[in-house]
Amino acid sequence: MRDTLRALGDLAHYWRKKCAFKALAITGSCGKTSTKEMWAAVLGKRFRVFRNPGNFNNLVGLPLSILATPADTEIGVFELGVSLPGEMSRLVEILAPDAALITNVRPAHLEGLGSLEGVFAEKFKLYSELPREARLILNRDEEELYLRARDLPQERITYGLHMEAEVRAEDLRVRPEGTEFTLFVEEKRFPGARIPFLGDHFVRNALSAVAAGLLFGVPPEEALSALAELEPVPGRLRPVRTDRYFILDDTYNANPGSMYEALKVFWEVGQEFSPRVAILGDMRELGTEAERFHESVGRMAGRVARVVLAVGEYASSVARAAEREGARARAYPSVEALLEDLEIPEGAAVLVKGSRALRLERVVERLREA
């Protein structure tokens, strides 16, 4: 039988080489899509840029994205997603990136990749299998990634909050409207930087976009201008204000790393609202570690929120852990059951987050209509 999946990838690789655009690749456990949008905005200041739509990032989505790339594209920005061993090598083969970034490595897709080390090994192939002439963009705050990558032969640029990062941020201030910081490019200072995104993890994504821009001649001032004009990606910690509530819509997906980041931001921006209500759905594909990770999220939620409403198979584990930390918590088997019982006091801050399969955006829609 002919392998149609391989044929699709080969056809995409042919088109990528024929068009001869610069290809940039982004992977990681959290932040791929937001980072992709930031890179496209910054590089779009000076180049014709194409990016893969949505999360078209796997062995089917990436080739389809490449084949949709216009022939006059100068830079293509593509996110790469993996869930099984061996997939990254094939994605790298298809795309042949000129520059690459691994945002971070967190527990995700453990059912397919087995362990955190398995996730790391698969993601790291994006760096280790690049040709020597490609360039690496390194998150200096991810120590293990940095230590393993520093012996690779490719040219690299580092970013992060770490003092040794070539592109770094200081004086972060998270507000409900966005995050302010001071940008440093080596020792040159750019005060008053602002992005309409919430939290230091988004600042790191923005710094990576500044770094990508530098590799292609986009000055920091132009990069910051592009970033300030961006709209938050729907479902990715997007702030939504209504007459009754302040909502953080993070319904697109969830794993332990992104849950911790979302709860951290919720604590930082939710101080002026009362009560703080965390509506948390299951995190999928965590294998045998699922119970432990859900309990951990429940503990953190119980410290951050006054009310925790948990939804899904592991809702009881989340709720019990939250109650032990002093929160009022309830568990619901489904989103439908939650919606039947949903009563949020006016003036509340509400975080809504869970895996894609739960479609928790229905909760956000109900709150917006209230």
C-alpha cells in the first residue's frame, strides 16, 4: 500500500524548496500559537510573512500549511506539534527550518511520549537535527534546554528574564489590560514596553519575537510597536470584561504547565475583584500521572481562588485538593452539569481553563451573556 501521509509531506517539502522562503519553526509544550502570532507580527514589519493557520502543526497540518504558502512569501512561521516519538524528525525533514525555537518543555502528551524526559527528547530534535547553518533561538530561562543546546554548532541568540539573556526584560508589571516591562537588547535599554497579554510567560514569548526580528534585521523599536498592536489569541488567557465580570478566557487547551501559568496570572490581576472564581476542566493525555497532576493544580487553585469549580473525569481530585487549601469547591461530571448550576456573583474575576475536548468556551459565552 502506498503511504499517502509520506507523499503529502514530500509534496510539501518540494513546494517549500521551490518557493525558497526562510522557514522558522516553533515548538514547545506551552505558547506555540501565541509565539507564532508574535513572530509573524514582528517580521511582518519588513517582510511578506505567512504563518500556519490555527494549530495546523502536525504531520497533516504542517504539510497542508506549507502547500498553502503563497509563492511570493519571504518568511514562513510554522508551529510544530508532536504527540508520538519520531514525529519531530519528520516535521523537521518536511520543513527544513532556517531558524527554530523550543519555547519550553512541560508535562504534555505523556500518553504518547511516556514521560517528561520523553517529551524533552522529542522536542529537542528540533534543535539537534537542524543543519549547521540554521540558527537557534534559546529561552535562557529554561536551564536544561540551554545547557543541552549550548554545545550544538549552530549560531544562536538567547532571550528571557535571565540576566545573561541577550534579549531580556526587567521591571514586569502585570495589569488587567496587559503587561508592561523594560526591554534590554544586550545593554541597550527600551523602557515603557507593553504587550496586550497577561503574564511573564507572554513576555518571554514577546522577547523571542524581538530576538527573531533581530536575526532578520527588524530593530527592537519596530518589534515593540508590532507587539503592542497585537490582539490576544482567542482562548489563550484572553481578558474579557463585561458589565458583571472580569473573565480570563484560557479555554483553548490545558496541561500542567499552562495551568500553573494561568493561575499565577489570575492571582496577579484578580486582586481588585471579588470573589475570584476558577473554573477548571480536565487536562488530557497525562497517562498514569493524571491524578497527581490534577491534585497539584487543585492545590494551587485553592490558594489562588476563593471558589473552585472543577469539571470532568478528575473534577473530584481537583475539588478535594482545593478545599484542603481553604477554597469553596464543587465537582461536576460535565460542562452541561456545570452550566445548569452556574451562579457567579457580580463583580467576580473568573478564570476558565481546560483541555480542548471539554469546550469550556461555552462557559465563557454564558458569562458574557449574563
